[in-house]
Amino acid sequence: MRGEVQKIYNRSVKGIIFFAIIVFLIPILIPSTYVTSTLIMIGLYTLICTGLTMLMGYAGQISLGHAAFYGIGAYASSFITVKLGYPGIVGILVGTLFAVLIAYIVGIPTLKLTGHYLALATLGFGVIVFILFKQLKSVTGGLEGVSGIPSLNLFGYEFDTDFKYYYLIWILALLGILLARNVIQSRVGRALRSIHGSEIASDAIGVDIRKYKLQVFIMSAMYASIAGSIYAHYISFINPMLFDPTTSINFLIMSVVGGSGTIWGGLVGSLLFVLLGEVLKEVMPLLFTQASDQVQIVFFGILLVILLIYMPQGLAPGFEKLWNGMIRRMRGRDNDSYKKTVTEGDQREKKEIPAQAAGGGQ
């Protein structure tokens, strides 16, 4: 059993390393500002949805309020840098600590709920924070937002180009996936899977359900807050509409479509969501002249329903099965060719032995 777990663990590490190499090479092979900026958004969403897949896929807790933590990180970092004049790293740390505190306060009563009651509670939390973003004008600037957010400066190194932000964001995203993988393979991960399977059974065997649910909720909030802080410095302007409840629904769609039961689900879902969004921006005006951005949500809603019917585990597990099937077929072909070679060799030897015996007799 331990050997099988170690095998899965090593395979996931190789997958992260392989993907990291691809991520590193893309801006070099495709030096396009459009491609780089698109991949930056995919990286940010990957970081957020990786935390959300841990909460949903492994702990079984649905959240419709993660846009609130995303906005908390963004506004905390912008307030610290623009209003107080501190470095960006201070803003990121303050935003993360504030998100952890809010997640702890909200999580204690909220995570006692289950099912759609939990979803409604987190949605209510997201709506409350969204309203506060609009009303606390002295901090958030209201609907006018906050502008002039400086570029991120870490220990004297300034991230002033998309190229630099690209590598920063994807390093954070890959570290987030790596951390999630380590948590899942640990005792905490086993406890989370147990809770997802049955909270009653988990409680019966002594698992501290509230503790583990709260821990993974706080961890997912940290992921979202860090992504929000980086996003604020990247675009240099934020307003409350970027963190409305619809954004939380989009995060949920990404996680479910990608596969909430795997650490790669956030990445696959984010990739599909952003790329299809870019395609729809070009196609929808041709099909519907009066189309608005809300049409995209309708499209993704239909896509989500179809995937829940035909691929309830998401796309990432499907891709994994396809990849494993290809590898098995390739190995099968190699084995068949090897067996064929061995058989032909045996047949030649059988023919040569009588011939040699006949020659020796003469």
C-alpha cells in the first residue's frame, strides 16, 4: 500500500516538473503580449481554484464566496501601498492575514452547515463583502475604485512588465499546486477525504471534523487573497465590480469543470474558462448583435450542466484516463513487438538446430 502511494506521489511530482518546463518555455517560444497576459489570468485563476478544489473536492464543502477573499487581498494590498505608502510585500502579507482572520471568523459558524445551506451562507457572505466594497469609500474608493496602484516591488526587484508578472504568478500557482499535493498526501488529506465521504463516519472514528474543515477553508482563502493582491498590482486599478458574486460563481464553474477531485482540476478549469471566454468575445457579437457579457455566463452554465451529466468528475480525470490509456496502448505495442521478435528468434533457432545436426552427421 505504501509503495502504491509513493508511486502516485512521485508521478504527481513529475507532472508538476514537466508542466513547469512548458510554462517556462511558452513566453520564449511565443513572445506575444496577448498570449502572455492571457496566461497570466489563467495562472491567477489556477491559484484560486486550486484552493477551491481542495475545499470542494476533498473536504466536500461548497463555497460561493471566494470572490470576497480575492477582493480582500486586492483592496488590502492597494490600501497599504497607495494610501500608506508601504511596499507591496507588506500589502500581500496584510491581505493574507486579514483574509485568514475573516475566514476563521466566518468559517466557525458557517462550516457547521452542509449542502445547499452552506452554499447559501457563503453566497451571503460574498454579497455582504461586495456591498462593503461599494460603501466603504474611504478605503475602497466606492464604485470609482482605486487607481494608481504601483507595480509590485519585492526586495528591490520591480515587476514592471507582463513578462516578469508571468513568471511570478506561475511560480506561485505551481507552488500552490505543490503545497496542495503535499496536504492531500498527508494525514490532513486523508482526514479531508474521510469527511467528504461521510461526516458521521468520520466523527465516529475520531476525526475532528470542524478543525479540518476550518483549516482547508482558511487555506483556500489564503490562496484567493494572494492572487487578489498580485492582480491589483498587475492591473494597477480595481473596483468592486471585479469581485461581485458572479466572480465566485465563475470560480465554482472552473473548479467543477476542471475536476474538483484532483489537484489539476483548478488548472484545467481555468485554462478552459479563459480560452473559451476569449473565443466567445469574438464569436458572440457575430451571432448576437446585442449580446452582453452575461451571455458568456449562460454558455458556461450550459457547459457545466453537460459536463455534470456526462463527465461528473470533470475534465482533468478524463484527460488522465486518456493519457494513461495511450501509455498502456504504447506499452502493449512494445510488448507485442518484443514477443514477436522473440518468437521469430525462437523459430529461427529451431530451424538452425536440425540443419546443424544434419551437417554434423555428414
